[in-house]
Amino acid sequence: MTTVSRKGTIFIVLTVLSFLLDATTAIKFHNKPSGPKTSDPYKVLGVKRTATDEDIQKAYRQRAKETHPDKNPSPRANEEFRRVTDAFETLGDPANRRRYDAQTNKEEQRRRRAREQHRRREQQKRQREDRERQERQRRRMEMADKARATQDRVAKISNLEQFERMVLDASRKVYKTHCLMMFVSNKNAERRGDE
């Protein structure tokens, strides 16, 4: 009996431990920052791209006070402070700022060109689909007109000789079986009408 109770106790202890470990892992995962932080120094400092050197320095001082590990008890204060310092190193020096702006302008122009090319491709695709749709519709209308004309000619046939003449005189685009079926159906309709 004692071996069974020991095994049961060990099983319960192991289950409780695994549950506690899962809960600890879940808490650690929940406290992790969601997604990558922005690396744009203007956004990190909270200034516009048109900001002056004084505005950048003022924003840096304010953000440094907020994120300094001595003033901020957050566990991510070191990381935030490092990001603010890196942003100021990039924007604080006029040469670095010009280099960064030139690089981001090139990237923005590249993205803008890619968006424009994508928009043009989509527009061309829509235009091509519209042309194809209009062509299909035009062909359907042509076929319907030809079918109506053929039906009108077949409806006027009163005997088999007229039918043969019509088929021989046609441009060979009229199908004989189709005309024959229409001729027979018209004659059947006439007989029903006579009765």
C-alpha cells in the first residue's frame, strides 16, 4: 500500500511543479515587449524631421530623464535609455543627421517607387481585364445576333426545299443540325397550332 501512495504522491508533486513552471513561463512571456521597437531616432526622441538642433537636444534631455535607470524602476529602463542615447548620437551631430536623412530619403524614395510601380501594375491588370470582359461581351452579342438572324431565317421556311437552299446559300457558319432541329421544332409548332 505504501508504494502505491508514494507513487501517487510523487505524481501529484510532479504535476503541481509542472503547472507552476508553466505559469512562471507564461508570466515571463507576458512581460516581454510585444514586437520590435522602432529604430527611427526621430520617433524615439519624439521630434519631427524638421526639428532644430535645440529641439533635439531639449527632447533628448527630457527623454533621458524619463528613461534613465536611476529614475525609472522599469526592468527595460536600460534598454530604453540606450535607445534614446543612440538616437541622440545620430541626430545630435549635424553630419550624422545629414547622413541619416539622406539614407532614409533614399529608402523612402525606393518604397515610393515600388508602391507606384505596384499601383501601375494593378491599374494595367484592371484595364486588361476590362478589355477582355468587353471583348467577351462583344463576342456574345455577335453570336446572339447571328443566332437571332438564323432563327428568323429558319422561322420563315415552309418546306424542306427552302431549308436546303438556305443551308447551301449560307456562309457555312450555320450548323446543319441546328437548323434542322429548328425547322422540325417550327413545323411541330405549326402542327400543334393547326390542331
